[in-house]
Amino acid sequence: MNMVELQEKLVGAQKGFVQQIEEAIERLEEEIKEASSVEHGGHPEWVRSIGGYIDELHRVVFSIAEPRYGSEEDHEKITNIRKKLKDLYADFKNMAKA
């Protein structure tokens, strides 16, 4: 395997990883929206569970290195994921207070 093939393989692996993170954030977003309309959203167990999940996603998302060989789109996607996670956390905190 030459260096170009290795770089392509690494970029492809990171794209797959980022896609999985996007899907996890979308599922979490749906859970928070659903919880805001039903009772279990305010329960301490639910709040701890979702809060822990958000914390773990935060650690993962903010530890992603910017892809050296990725495209501008790859860099932008990571930036958008980070922003979306921050917004999601704010929504979660507001919902948990209610």
C-alpha cells in the first residue's frame, strides 16, 4: 500500500466515524424533543442518562483531529457537528430545568 492509498483509507475511515457521530447526535436530538413532550424528561434518572451520553459525545467530538488530507467539506462537517452538539446541550439543559 502506497502513501496515497493509506491517506485515502484514513480519510475514508474518519468520514465513516464522523457519519456515525452525526447519527448519534440526531438520535439524541430526537430523544430530547420527545422527552420535552412527555413526563420522563424531567426524571433525575433520565436527565443523568442523557447528560452522560452528551458528555461522552462531547469528549469524542472534541477529540477528533481535523483531517490533514480531508477536504474543506470534511473540516466544515466537523465544525458543524461541534456547533450542533453545543446547541443540543443547551436545549437539553433548558428542557431539564422545565
